Amino acid sequence: MIARVGELQQLVDPRLRAATAAPPAAAATATRAALGSGTAGTTAFQQQLAAAAGSWTPGVGTQPAVLAATAVPGGASATGARRVQIAAAELGVTEQPPGSNDSPRIAEYRAAMRGAPGVGPWCAYFTSWVAQQAGTPLGETGQGFASVDAVYAWAQRTGRAVPNSASAPARPQPGDLIVWDEHIGLVESVAADGTVHTIEGNSSDQVIRRQHAAGSALGYVRLG
């Protein structure tokens, strides 16, 4: 009698029928879907990651798993998160040969700037490329910049500069550019004690993660 009741329930409810007909692992998935146990939340999260990724172009030597691992940094805007993801996907890019300021991938960073700049220190090339890939290009016409001074001067002209000092440290956001005298990188995250974790091009001849004291930088560039 109980078995007959179960058969009648399966006929009435197709979701239960699908769960019973499937193999054990598939049946568990079908049952969760039928009962609504968290599947929609997972899909929404995946959609959020995809939206933040935007028009990301993968780098060399880094798999898309790195992108997912740094998907939505705390406190980041949507565009800031996208810049962090794009920069993180380039970790491990190195000069070829070392000390040359060049490689096939670094040549692509230079291509983010108009005017065909030549081979040279490439930290500003890298940040210009990241910003362009994220849809937030640097410069009044999106031209990008080959020098740190030019990036920060543009930021000051356009109200994007955030001054910083040891006596009055700013609170950067993930996706901000971090500027020193003749060097620039990207803020990946900020620790509770104010330590700034960064991704920088042309640091030890590569794209690499670093960390810095809160007041060490000259300032930041907030791109929105």
C-alpha cells in the first residue's frame, strides 16, 4: 500500500519522479533543485562573478581560476573589482630576457597607449593596460600613460587623486592605483591594520604581489 502511494505521488509530482528515476548522485541534485535548496543562490553568485569579470582577457601562464579566487575584493566597486581580477590574471608575467623591460606580453601592455611608446620601464604601461581592459581607460581621451608622473598629473587635473602621507594616511579601495615616486601599481586589498596589498608590474622584472605600509605611497588614483 505504501509503495502504491509513492508511485501515485511520483505521477502527480514530476520533480519527485525525476529524482527517483536518476542515479543516486543525479537524484540528490534533482531533489535539491526540486526543493530549492541553495541552487539559485549559487547561480546568482556565479552571475556576479561573470558581471565583475566583464571583458577580461586572460594573461599568459595564469589560469582563469585565479580570476575566480580574487573575484570580489571587500569594499571594491564593480569596476574596481574588475581591475583587480584582470591584474591578478597577469601574475607571473616576466621580462624576456630578464632586465630587458620587454616580452611579448609586455609589448601588449605598451599597445594600450597611443603613440607607440618604445621599450622602457613598464609599470605605467601595465596599469594603463589593466584600466583599458576594465573599461576605465586612463587619460582625457583614454590614451593611457607611459610615465607615473603623467598618470598622477592627470588624476590631479580631473579630481581623481587621493593624497596620502605617513601622518595622514588615506584609506584606499581595491582597484585604486597606488602611486610612488616613479612607480605605480594597483591596490588589491587593504588589511585591517591598513597594510596595502598590491599587484604591480615591473617589480623585480615581473607582475607580482607586494604589500606596503599605509602611509608609504605618495597617493592613489580613484577610477570609480
